[in-house]
Amino acid sequence: MAVVVTGGAGFIGSHLVERLLAQGREVICLDNFDPFYPRRLKEANLAGVLGHPRFQLAVADVRSSSRLRAALAGASVEAVVHLAARPGVRPSFRQPLAYLRANVLGTLNVARLCREMGVRRLVLGSSSSVYGAVAGPVDEDAPCRPLSPYGASKLAAEAVAAACAGTGLTVAAARLFTVYGPRQRPDMAIGRFAAALLRGRPIVLYGDGLVRRDFTFVDDAVDGLVRVLEAPLTGFQALNLASGQPTPLREVVGLLEGLLGRRARVLLRPLPEGDPPLTWGDIGRARRLLGYAPCVGLEEGLRRYVDWLLGERHD
């Protein structure tokens, strides 16, 4: 039986597809190649798996229940990892309806189809943005008060997925905290910082550069997702997948300066609407239930990212 990965041509999705294939699983990658960022980057993400005998690519949009159903017609599906979503906190203020359609309606369509097809597990890629402003490490039982339409759409996606749990379907929301690494989207902070350093342009830091993020290397995030797939869970469960160690953005810039051999010109700006000054995940539940143990520290993770980035620039 196959595992379906929606958004499988994206950053995290493509890494997960590779991990599942390496485990010997059948994988159906479902993606609509949304133009949020260039299609050629997503196609490059899948270059290593195209033609694999246990890999299938299905092009469909989760916002259309009929096209989603047609794309998976006749497939024998054991589990779905639903990563297809519209990302980004700041753009969500400009296009809130687009986020609701992609993240809430899309999730509802996926969850309902899971029930129809007799899928045993749905893993929803959620976000630390569901929590909103926090003062310290936050666990899954903390109140969720999103600061942006994006965060609200991810919390609503959890709710509609949870409503579909039962009758053989287990639903788990993996709340991902600032995942980074090779293939990450070009609009993400680490990618923007590295590009600015390489091009000799200034780096804009918000909140005086004191903003802290719980950066999670992509291999650790994927390990967590695989563990969520396999763990003996029932009903609905939310689980933080984080490093558990927030880092100031100023420190991230300093590490990139050292790795790239460049000096940054930093411009300070006020913290934009919707951006919390801190994200920090308590990963105690994931440790207990999954055996989750992130092992790639920030300095090593950034080194791996820079090695990939410089290799891409020279290809």
C-alpha cells in the first residue's frame, strides 16, 4: 500500500518522499506546482526520484475534491502526509481568502477522501504559527491564538482534520517549527540572508535582530514525520516537531557570515504584523510518544545548507 505525500514536490515534501522510498515504501507524490515560487525549483527537488519504480507523480490541486479524487482513483493508500499548503505569514494579510481555500478547504478535501478510501492515518503538516505570541517553550496543550491569517488557517486545518478522525482514521497534526536546509524556499529567512550576503546586499532584520526562532533542520523534521506515521496513535493528536532551542536571528547571520566568508550590512526594521518575537517548541510529547530526538545543531545544519547552496550555484 502507498503513502501519499501532498505537496511532495516542495521543500519538506521532497525530502520526505526520498526518505520513504529509501525505507522501501510505495510513494505517490501529489502536487499542483503552485506558482508561489518557481516550478523549476520543485521539479529539481524531484530530480532524484523521477523514474523510481516505487514512485508516482500525480498533478492535482487539493482545493478541488473532484480532481483530487480522480488523481488517486484506484490507488491503494495506507497513509497520507498532507503538506500541500499556502505558506507565509506576511502575504496572508494581503490574500487571506487564498490561505483559507488552500489550507482549510484543501485539508477538508484530503481528510474526507481519506475516510472514503479507508486510509488508516492522516498526518497534517501544521505550524508553530498556531500558537501566536509565546513567552517560553510551548507545549501542545497551550492556548492557540494565531497572530496572522496564515496561523489561523493552519489551526482551522487542524480542526477540520480532527473532525474527520475516527472510524479507522487516526489524524496527527505535526506542528513544524521553522524548518530549514537544502531545497528550502527562496523566500525563507535563511535563504534570503544567504542570497544577500552572496550578492553584497544589505540584510534586513526585524525586531532589532533579537527575534528568536526555533530552527529545525529538515532531516530532523522528516524523521519526526516518519515517526508520526509509524507511532501507535489513536484519534487526534498534535505534536511539536522542533529543535527545542531558539536562536536569535543576529546569531544566524553571524554563522552565515563565517560559512560564506562575507560581512553583512544589516538594516534594522520594526517587527511586522503577525510575526511573533519568539517561537520555541516543547518537544517532550514527541520524545515520549515518538522517540523523536533532533540531532542536527544549527551550525551543522547551516553548513549543510551552505554546501548545497554553493553547489547549486556552480551547477
